Amino acid sequence: MFKRLLPLLFVALCWITVTPPVAARPLQPVPVAAIFSFPGSRPANLGLTRDRLAACPPTPNCVSSLSLDPTHQVEPLRYTSSPEQAFTTLKHAIAALPRTQVISETDSYLYAEFTSPLMGFVDDVEFYVDKPAGVIHVRSASRLGESDLGANRKRVELIRTKLQAAENAR
């Protein structure tokens, strides 16, 4: 019995003496998102149609400033600077958020993908600068599932807060 445990004990002893203590090792985030990935397929209805973003699906995992349904409705993003400056500020705010990739943009439209930290779910987020109305319309929708536990609404409100803070700092 002891002969079988001896190699195991030897390996364990070597590992203990070679491995630095936890306090001596630098902290590194565990790449959990790399382990799980549920991106889903990119929707075909993204983009502008007659200066409007697509409507939300009936599922509760979408919000839009163009929706009249209270379940899906959020206020558009408001700005006090020029539309061009507000759009630039918005792009900087989005670029600063983790797990974000801008997929396409024009002078008045931006489409980005946001990936959730744990399971790797991808949400599609669109922004449209409506110059005549003086607002930036937003649509944020999960690709998969029924509920997002409010993630899309929270994201829009976080972006709103960042945009307003930058506008107020001017």
C-alpha cells in the first residue's frame, strides 16, 4: 500500500516546494468567458429602416427608446452639445465598457456587441442620432433566451449616466 502512495507523495511534495505561496503570485482574472460561449446568431433586422431601429420582439429581453410598450420602453439619450460631439462622447463611453466590440458605424448610427462576463451571451446594441429630435435613440436586445434579468435596461442606463457625466463636465 505504501509503495503505491510513495510516488504520489513525492509529486505532492515537489509541487508544494516549487509552487510559490498564494500571496507571492500575482492575481490574474480567470478567463471564465473563454470557457463558456453562447453568442447566438447575429439578427438580420439590425440597422436603420426609414430612420428607425427595429422593434423589440415580444420577449422581455429587449429595450428600445422607440418602443411604446412600457415593458420595452426606455427614454432616448439626451444631450446638450452638438449631435456630432454627443455621438463622439457616446462612442468613447461605449469603448470604455468591458467586453464590447463596435461592429459598424456611420456618422449617425452605431452597432456594438456586448458579451456577458460569465456565460458569454451576446447582446446587440444600436444607437441612432436623431438630429431633428435632438436625441440618440437606443435599442438593446439579447440574442438568446427569454429573460435577461434587466441586463439590457441596466446597460442603457449605465451608458446614459456616462454620457450625461461627460456632457456635464464640459
